[in-house]
Amino acid sequence: MYCVKCREKKEVENPEKVTMKNGKPALKAKCPTCDTGMYKIGAA
């Protein structure tokens, strides 16, 4: 997943599967370095 704050790709340990308001699937996780919320849209 890509962290916008760190501006680099990071490996996350426990991504959570979520459904956005428009019904699309996404993965949600926290950046291990800066603890910012990260999303990967379209991943199931």
C-alpha cells in the first residue's frame, strides 16, 4: 500500500477489508512508520 504522508510504498501487517459508501471494496490499514490511515481502493 502507498502512504501519502511518507510518499513511499509500505508493507502492512493486518489490512482490514471494508466497503466504501459507493459500494466498492477497499483495504484499510495504518502506516507502520507514521500511523496515517492508508487505503487501497478496488482490492478485495
